[in-house]
Amino acid sequence: MGIVLPEGKRLAVCVSFDLDAWSIMLRMRAVGLLGPGNYGPINFSRGEFGIVTGIPRIAKLLDKYGIKATFFTPGVIADTYPDMIRDLSRRGHEIAHHGYFHECPASLDERAEKESFEKGMAAIERATGKRPVGYRVPFEIPQANEITSRTIGIMIELGFKYISQHMGPYDFRVTKVRDGDIYHTDRPPEFGKEVNLLNIPVNELIEDDLAYFLGVSTFYPKLDNPSKVFEIWKMDFDYAYENEPNGFFALVLHPESIGRAHRIMLLEQTIQYIMKKKDVWFCRMDELAARWKD
């Protein structure tokens, strides 16, 4: 059947964050994508900004508007800053899984992939007392941004309810995950079967990294006009609102990026615009997944 929103609500809105901080860069260094000389205290502080300054600004803004968000958190970040993760959880936000050290499943063997899931879950549970039920795939520029043939089975075994990733043929609809596809280069693909796991897809065009972080090099982010980014986000939201009843609209944000002064103002502007629609439901991704009806 699909997602059934609360009575009187037309569209769900999820504000989500990838709480990568410095883990993504150190992971890239670990797999040889960055040399030791390319990542030291100066560049470490770029990721640390997301924790020390970005998160307090974000938490204050979300509290101001009564919004509960989803934070996809690498286990190493939960282990390093457990008080911060605990505080976000106590404020009512969802702490979801994002690997242990921002490792992508496609770069791991079977044992390491399972260990990444288990270590990340344990770290989040230590900090919050709750097991995560959602997962977003970390990626390692430029070599790996994929799940493996094992990933979905591991997630189901560990009790996950949803994956939020660039997968699925829709942009504003939740679907069940299809697992077991086999792809050929000389004949049509063999499609797998739907399994008991939901996909909440994300859209790179409404992600702050594309607008603000992915510049000419790893350490020199590009700078885009907030009014331009707002217009893109606004029009995607408007389309979803007008054309996708019982659908959802999700922002994908990063504290080290959106936490900058003019960008947090952009996020507030976006929230204010969306809130003008009285039949919009702001929710966490686990709350959205819970509205699925077979």
C-alpha cells in the first residue's frame, strides 16, 4: 500500500543530517585517497567545526521550530562525543547509523562489513540507550558509493527498518527495497524481490554538499549564493507538495557545511517557507517509516 500520513497531512518533511565531522576525511586517508600531508590539525578543524559550532546552532534552530530531525552518525563520532549524541537523543531527535568510521560497504569484505554495522550500532546504543533502526550509506570519494550483495541481508538480520540512500526509482515516495538484482552488460537485468526493509531515497539536488562542499578540491569548498540554493530547494518542495500526496520531502545536510552562519540562515528560511503549509508533517525518518501500511 505505502505510506499513510496522519489525518489532515498531505506531505511529510524530514530534516536529516550526516554527522560526519572529520571521520570522512580520516577514512579517505586510511584507504589511501588522501596522503598524511593532506590532513592535519588545520583540516581536522574543518570537521570539528561541525561538532563544536554547527551542532549547537542546528539544535537551537530545530528547538525554535519544534522540529525533530534524524542524525546519521558514524559510530566513531558517537564514541568521541557521547554527551552530544546523548543530548540530541534527549531532545527527541533520531540517531541513525552511518557506519563506524564512515566506511562504505562496497570497500569492505564480508567480515569487515558486518563488523562496521555491529560496531556502529553498539556505539550509538552506548550513547543513547537505543538501537538505531535507520541507515545511510557512507561514501568514500571517488571509489565507493555502493552497498554489496550482503548489505540488505545484514540490515534485516540486525533489525533495521529502513535505508535512506540514492536507491529506488522515486524521489518523493517511500518504497520497499528490492534485493538480489543481477546486472548484465549483454542482456536485460534480472530483478530481485522486495524485502521487508523500506527505502527512503535522498536527492543530491537538495543536499548541502552539492551546493557548498564539493568544490574544486577536497579542502576548498565552493561557495554558492544562498538565494540560488533556496530557489532549488523551494521548487523541489513545491513540486512534491503539489504532486506527491502521501509523499515526503527530505533535506540532506552536514553540520560542518550547513552550520556556517549564512547557511544556517538559509536553513531557517527554508523551514519558514515550508511551515506556511499547514498540512505538512515534520517528522523523523523512523516516524515516517512507521507510517508504512502493507
